[in-house]
Amino acid sequence: MQDRLRELQTLLNTEIPITRHFNLTVGAYDERILRLDAPLAENVNHAGTAFGGSLSALLTLAGWSMTWFMLQEYNLTGEIIIQDSNCRYLAPVKKDFSAYCYRPSNEQLGRFEKMLRTHKKGRLELKAEILEGDTLAVSFVGRYVVRLA
């Protein structure tokens, strides 16, 4: 798994250069939850809290990364595009932060894989969040479209 995490880190840094600017790191993946991390220092706003754009970007990238992991499991390659998303900012983030993206249900993944294999494209809706301590700070729902190569 460490090789896959390193591969994802390299991919994000080379294919999505903004990840280098806010110092994103691929934290962990246990086939249920993917974690991406970012330091507050590179993502701070005028109020001393995390910049909303950085929070949104990290959540969007967590979903993108989870989708990438699903493609790896299916031994497929394709273009991953965010189609639609919604962020709810519920509490300020005052320290280094992590985005947690949750693996979809087996039923949802089955439909996704079937669409990919049948039509060479598919959609996947993912949920992610950022916590501030035990408090939900930002919730995210994003729909990703994949077109196979």
C-alpha cells in the first residue's frame, strides 16, 4: 500500500501542481477511508484560520484520489473529472487539517464498475469531511466522472 500512496503523491504533485503550493501530503488509505493532509501555515487566511479555497481544494482532491484508488482496484485507467460538488463550512479550522474521503458502498461501486466496463465512462458520488478536533468543520459531497483511456 505504501507504494500506491507514494504513486498517488507523485501523481498529484506532477499532474495537479497546486498541490505543491499548499503542501498537500497523502496521509493514509485503508480501503475504507482516504486521508489527505495539509498544514495551516501554507493555507491560512487573513483571520488566522484555514482559507476556504484550500479546504475545498483538499476535499475535492480527496474525492479525486479515492476515485483513482477505485480505478487501481479495477485495473483501469481514465480521466477523472469533478462534475459537481457542494461544501458546507460549519466551523473554522484553526490548525493543520486533514480531509477524510469515505469509500462508497459496494452497491454504488458495483454500478460504477459496470458503467465503466460497459460504456467506458461512469459517475461516482463521494462524501468527505474535515474535522476540527471532534467537530465537523467542513462537509463535502462531490460527483466525479471517469472516462476510460
